[in-house]
Amino acid sequence: MKHFGTTAIHAGQDAEQWGCKSVVPPIFNATTFKQHSPGDPEGGYDYTRGGNPTRSSLQTALAELEDAEHAFVFSSGMAACSIATQAILKSGDRILAINDLYGGTNRYFSRVINTFNIKVDFVDATDLEKVKTALTPETALVWLESPTNPTLTLVDISAIVSIVKSHPSKPVVVVDNTFMSSYFQQPLRLGADVSMQSLTKYTNGHTDVLMGSLVTNRTDLAEKFSFLQLSIGAVPSPFDCFLCNRGLKTLHVRMREHQRNALAAAQFLETHSQVERVLYPGLPSHPQHQLAKKQCYGFSGMLSFRIKGDASTTKRFLNALKIFTLAESLGGYESLIEVPSLMTHQSVPPEQRAELGITDTLMRLSIGLEETGDIIEDLDQALKSSSSE
Ligand SMILES: *Cc1c(COP(=O)(O)O)cnc(C)c1O
């Protein structure tokens, strides 16, 4: 197999597929296509909701990057999540989900899908015994994330898959791979049935497209995903597919740089006297550093840390930052910072936040692609001004 970067640049991009031999996939804004004769459209394209050449070239690339047969893109990560659950579940089924779940997925599981007579069991999936005992005959879907957000806790994906697959109800395992992207983690190789991503984050990487994907080798699931892509219509525009496809061309280069900057920032913060705790799987001090090295190909650009002090220290620190932007989301070329307890995880009940260690002094950083020295200098000067008042 070709290496990742080569596949990202070439898969699905062959100029021979276009009449004009365009080296870059054209943006086909057409919603409909002329047919040769009734029911005989060129290349199977009859209406853009069902299929579009710009979308196809992105989907081909995404599938090949995970050495998979099938990839489907949707209008957001949440749309991909919603399509996955609609394809897999029926009334009366149960979902077993990791307790430390992305807030939007948590909201969808506990306030949307539950109204269709589907129950959700939230489990601390770092404890394999708890996973084993939480599986029921009705469990049809196991939903994992690793590392989690914002505490950057890992779960052993292949160990969980082997427990799940030996259960008689044979639930489908979906891994939300958004935090790692397919460059740093390959869920299908770890035994998962479906690799889900919010492409909005690292894969597009430029903070200007909302999109999600489902990648699988299972023909039965692929048929359902394709049917629901057509039937529900939560599809991205051809222009967004073009942009995401363009972002994909530099994913490997960006991820290496995100990792290099994040590791430098994590090491700097870890030795700083005003920092209580740094959470970054790439640090040997991370409790699951060995698992991270075994399961992933790298450590991404996400890190969290707890500042010494209280909520007012956090506020002073944030006010002093010059390069980091206070904003939700992650995975773009620019460095972002947020306070999960007040922003992304505000909807998590206070007692659950306390249990997960999401305090007012915990900040989550998406380390961007600015020069390493500038990132560290910004953190350093902001730490200084947060303590001097
Ligand atoms: C952002 C995100 C999502 C949702 O994706 P959208 O593209 O915003 O709909 C799902 N899971 C994780 C881990 C995310 O970070």
C-alpha cells in the first residue's frame, strides 16, 4: 500500500476521469444530469442528493485512506452520527456509549434518539469489566471515542471490540475518530465496524467547512448509509466537498506539525510552576501513554491543562493571550482555546462534570500551525500576567 500522504494526494483524483483532464476535481454544482435514455444516467449520476462527482472524488479518497471499501460524507459530523444510528438501530434497541462523550453526541443520544424508544447506557469504557457487564441482548450499537474530550482519556479500542464481538447480540462498533483523524488512528484496523469523523475539524483543517463521514468495510452497512444519504438528504454541497478534498491534500503535513507544536507546548506547560496538570497522551506522564503509543500513530494537537488558582485566574490567563483565540471547535490551522465547563461542556450536569474533572480551571487547547516559539511565548506571557494581579 502507498503511504498515507501519497494516497491523500492521489486517491480519487485521477485527471483521466474528467473530460477536460482537470488535475483538480471540478466543482459540479449541477443538481441534475442529462440521461442517455430514461433510467440510464451517465456514471449513475441522476440527481445530486443521490450522488455528485465532486462528492465521489472526496469519498473515494476518504475510503482509501482507511484502506476501506466505502466512505460516505454528510452535511456535518452530527448528520453522520444521526445517519449511523438510523441505519443500525430499531425501536427497542440499546446503545452502549462511552460516558465521556462529545457534547453534541450526548445531546443527540439523550434528547433525540431516546424519543424513538432507544435507550442509552453510558459506561466508563476505560474499565473493560464495566463494558462487559453493560452489554445486554438489546445492545445493537457500541459508540466509542478515543481520546475523549476534554480530558484526553483513551480507551483500548481493540480490547473493547473483542469483548463486544464475543457477545451474542453482536453490536456494531462505531468509533468517533475526529480528534485523531485517519492519519493518527485507524479504527477499522483496530476492529471497529465504522469509523466516523467530523471532517469539520482536522480533515478539512481550515475552519471553513462543516462535514461528517462514515467509513466501513461492511457491505450491509454501506448499503444502508448510501440509501439514507439519498433518502434523508443531509448531504454536503459540491463546493464544500471541493474544499474538504483540498484540505485533505495537506492532512499528513498538518498533523505532523500539530503534533510537534502540541508536544512542545505540553512539555513547556508541564514544567511551569503555575500549571497544576497537563493532559496530553504524548507526554510520558499521561497515564495511558503506552496505550496511545500502541493504538495510535501519533498524538494530535489537542491538549488540556489545569491552571493553579480559580475561575478568575483562568479569566486573567485568557484575557492576556494574544495568539490563541477564545473559541469552540478544533483542528484548524489556528490555535484555539476554550473553557469546557463554561463552553463546550456546559450542558453536562455539574456532578458529571466534577466526576470527569471538568473544573473552572481546566482549559482545552487546539494547538495550531503557528511557529512553535510564538505559541510557547504566548502561553508564557499569559501565565505571567495571570499570576501578577
Ligand atoms: C465536532 C465534533 C462532532 C460533531 O461534528 P459537527 O461537524 O460539528 O457536526 C462530533 N464528534 C466530535 C468528537 C467532535 O469534535
